Amino acid sequence: MKRLHPLARTTLAVAAVAALTACGEKPQTGMGIRSDAAPYAGTGSNFTQPGWQAGDKASWEAQLKARQQYGQNEYTRTQTK
């Protein structure tokens, strides 16, 4: 069996350690938005859909239904000629 040169062995070890560091995963602790308020309560942002009032559950559900039907439905977005 042929032995590796010490420099080649060191280089191989460093490469293996560098490759394994990419496999590590950082802990995902508490970085998301935490809110106990209902989604329809609003965020206080000025960038809202016209016709929606913050705090009104019925208008929130109507806006979600409209967005689902017209904005995210590929069958209504495609035109056949």
C-alpha cells in the first residue's frame, strides 16, 4: 500500500473538515414574528388592499376568497383563444 505525503494527508484532512462544516445546521430559535392577535386584526401598515378594514373578519375572509379565486387560480388567469 502506498502512503500519502504528509502535506497531501494534511490537505485532505482540511478539505474533509471544510466539507463537513457545510453539513451543520444553525438552530432556528425565535426569529419569526410572534403575535397573539388574529390575522384579520391588521398590522398597522399603509400597504393594504383597498376595501379591507383592519379588524373586520368578514372583509378579511372576502379578500382572501377574492385573492384565491382571481389572483392564485391558474384556470382563471389563463386565456384560451
